[in-house]
Amino acid sequence: MVISSPRPVIPRIRSIEFVGAPPENPDSGSADIRVNLEDGSASVFGVLTPSHAAHKMNEAGKDFSYGDPVLFARRLDQEGLGKAVEAMAADMSGFWLRYYNSQRGEKKKPKGRKK
């Protein structure tokens, strides 16, 4: 008897859109994008170029950076982002698309400490 596991389901991308204006320079910039999937779900997350990350660290005078998960892409245009998002969808059955700020409703901000 052979037991086989079902093939992983790779999310199918319906569209990729900028949330707000796209960066002025697609070779060095940052933006937020919304990835809409065919199943009706969506993820919103930041995208930036490696050169923009380096620029921000230099601007802050720091040798490091951290924060919300982001997608790095060489160019922030439809072609470059399309390739990057397709790779995210294929990796680990779309885990990263579900992990990066999956939208099932309005995004909530974390509550800060009261003073």
C-alpha cells in the first residue's frame, strides 16, 4: 500500500497593486503593495530595493535595520514585483504570502503602553 500526501496548493495570484503611489525611482525606493489571490484573500506588505535599505541605514547612521517583514526586489515595477511575488507563492506552498500581513479585514495597529 502506497500512501501519498496531497500535492501542496500554490496560491494563484490575481493581481498586484501599489497601495498609494508607486516609487518615483523603481531602482531605489520603497512602497506598500497589495497582493490579491484568486481565492479572495489578500496580503499587504512593504517592498523595497536593497539600495534603498542601505540608504535608510546610512541616513539613520546605523549598521543595521529591522522592522515589519518586507520583500526585497531589484526593481519596484510590475515585472520585478511579479517575479518576486510568484517566487513567494511557490515557496513553501505560499507560506510567505500568508505570513506577510494577510488581510482578512482591516489591519489593526498594536496597542502601545499607557502612560
